[in-house]
Amino acid sequence: MSFPSASTATILIADDNPTNLKVAINAIANCGWEVLVATDGASAVEQATYAAPDLILLDVMMPQLNGFETCDRLKKNPATQEIPVIFMTALNDTVDKVQGFSLGAVDYITKPFQVEEVIARLKIHLQLRLLTRQLAERNEQLEQHVADRTAELSATLYTLQQSQLQLVQSEKMSTLGQLVAGIAHEINNPTHSIAGNLKHIDRYLNDLLHHVKLYQAKFPNPDTEIQADARNIELDYLEEDVPKLLLSMQESIKRIGGISTSLRTFSRSDITHKEPFNLHEGIDSTLMILKHRLKGNDQHPPIEVVQHYGDIPEVECYPGQINQVFMNIIANAIDALEESNQGRSYEAIEANPNQITIHTKMNAENSAEPTSVVIRIADNGPGIPESVKQRIFDHLFTTKSVGKGTGLGLSIARQIVEQRHHGTLACISIPGQGTEFIIELPIELEAA
Ligand SMILES: Nc1ncnc2c1ncn2[C@@H]1O[C@H](COP(=O)(O)OP(=O)(O)OP(=O)(O)O)[C@@H](O)[C@H]1O
Ligand SMILES: [Mg+2]
């Protein structure tokens, strides 16, 4: 916006006395200012409204609408209220000058005019008017600037929070991942060695037993010492039991191998590499890691885990991150169930057992050709009150005590699912009945 300078101003004069008008017009026109003239209050208001002068000179004593009433109207009209008003009054008029100022006038000049004084006052008020308008514009610019900066700062804060989440997420994941991968590695070597040796032992023992049987066949009547020893070591039972023991050891070794594979599946914390991933393996390995928290003790029975796995394809994703989502949601469910067990007896919990139910299926909504899978993880814990539910995905929001929860689990989970994988993460909860988290993931990450 550009303003007229004090030297190119427009001034409106309202006076019913032609002699006064003439003197004023001459004085003003000589200064190069444009002059508008009104001979009564009503036309002064009208002209001020459409011509928007920079200053108004108002005679106080006018018939019908006097100067004060005119000024009052000008100040009540948003189109004219900012225009400075100067009253003109004859020296011998007994006017209440305070009334004029309280109506919003900026000055008085007295008639008959001292032309130099009038011009000096007009110049000052025009200058003031100019400065006021410039100030208002600067103020507006400043406010805009502050608003822009505030928006910029909020955006920066949001970005910072997001990168903080990413850092925490990769930090948490790589620490846990490394630990788990390390354990898996350490378990692997002795397991392989035991499994390898078991095969040899199996063969050797079979050979030995065969050999003993051969002896017994060829020498059916051994001497008393051999007979006593056979009784002593319960040779018949031993012959029967050894193969069973071996079988059981082989089973156990297979299980340890399975655990180690699970650990390795879980620890695929590579956050930069996406690949097709069997989500069921991810869930199973997460449950494996959390197994110690699912177990029962003398205060409560174990938490039942019910798996309803549907027929879903491998999903293209960052496996380590998706496992972390499973981890955060299942760990929350366990926390909630533990909380709901407080103050309940073993029998009471047993009668209404703690449960975590996991469903997976293709997304049925667009059944023509489903492009996403849905994983639902539900618990029958205390549920979440509506006021809390609105905030559970917020950064650092937690209802848990210091040291127990940081309030990052779900915001990390949401970031992983929605930003990294273009899926959705939602929560349904009925207080008193339980909570369900619903994850939807596109099958092809590129297509998402
Ligand atoms: N299954 C659930 N049942 C009841 N409340 C839940 C459940 N899952 C999450 N919440 C609520 O949501 C809040 C936020 O969860 P979030 O995982 O983000 O943080 P946290 O578990 O408190 O801490 P962190 O996961 O960082 O250790 C929890 O404090 C809890 O109040
Ligand atoms: Mg949590």
C-alpha cells in the first residue's frame, strides 16, 4: 500500500459560513493540498465516506447537524473513523472543547484564522496521520511475519519430533536387534555342534546295542558277574529307553534351532532395506521374544495367545520395523492385562483369563483384488477411556509411571505403519472390555 505524502493530501472542510470557507480554501490550496468542501454536517459525512480525505476540518457551530454530532457520526462509521478531525471554532464561541476531544477530535483551531498557524497544525496532523498509517502497515507486516515464523517453527518442531522418533526407533531397534542377533549367533554354534554329535551318538549307540544283542544271542549263558551287572544297570530297560532319550534330545535341539531362527527373524532390524516378509513369522518371533512376559506365575495364570492366521501373501516391507510395531502393540497389551490383574485373585483371573487375540487376513473391502492385508491385535484388558484414546498416538503421551512407559511406543508404531509403509494404524477400545489395534499394510510397498 502507498500513502499520499503530507504534501499531496486531500482535506475536507465543512463550514456553513462562506467567508470562513473562502479564507480556509485559499490558505489550503496555496499549500498544494486538494480541497473538498461541505456546507453542512450531513454532506461532510457523505463526502468523507466516498472521498476518504486525509483530514477533516469541521466547524463546530453549524445548523442542523453541528460539528460534534458530525464528528460522532464520522467516528462511528468504520469507513471514516480513522480520519483525523480538527474542529474550527470562533474565539468567542463558548464550546466545550473537552467534548470535542472525547469524541475523537485531534485538535482545535480558532477563527478568525492565523493562516500560518493553521497550516502548521495541518502539516503536523497530516504527518501524524501518515506516520500512523505507516505504523499500522508495519504492524500488519510484522504480525504476518510473526505468524509466518510461528508456522515455520511449528513445522520445524514437528519435523524434529519426527526425526527424534526415527532416531529412537532405529536406536531401540538396532540395540535390541544387535542383542538378539548376538544371542542367536551364540546359541547357533553349540546347537549345531550338539545336533551334529547327536547323529553320531545315535549311530554309535545303535551299533553298541546291536553288538550287545549279538553277544546275548551267541552267548546266551554268560557267567554270574555279567548277569549281575546286567541286572544292576537294568540292561533291558536301558536298551528300551536309550532310543527314546535320543529322540527327545533331537526334538529339543530342533526347538532350540527354531528359537534361534525366530530370534534371527526378529532381529532383522535393517531399516533401509525392504523385502517380502512373512508377517506370521514376524508375529511368532515377537511372541517368542515376549514369551517370558506371557508366562504364568503363582499370582496369575499365563496369558492365552489365540492366533487366527489367514491366508496372506508375503508383504513387501522393512521387516525389522514391522516387528517393532508388533512388539510395541503386544507389549502394551501385556501391560494393560497386567494392570487389570491388580487386586484380582488367581482364581478370579483363571475364571476370565487374560487373552491376546491376533487375526490376519486379506483386506476384504476391495475383494476384487485385495491390495492390502489387515492384522488385528486385541486384548481383553481394561480398555481405554475416550479422553485417553484421543491422545495415545501422541508423542510422549503415557499413562504409565516414570520408568515404565516413555509414551513413544504407539507414535513410533504409527510413524512406521503410516509414513514408512503407507498403511494405517487405528485403535478401537471399549472401556471394561478391551482394546484392539488394527494395522493395514499394502502388499506392494511401491504401489502404495
Ligand atoms: N492395549 C492397551 N490397553 C489399554 N491402554 C493402552 C493399550 N495400548 C496403549 N494404551 C495406552 O496408550 C498409552 C500410550 O502407549 P505407548 O505405547 O505410546 O506408550 P507407553 O506404553 O506408555 O510407553 P512406551 O511404549 O514408550 O514404553 C499408554 O500409556 C496407555 O495408556
Ligand atoms: Mg508402549
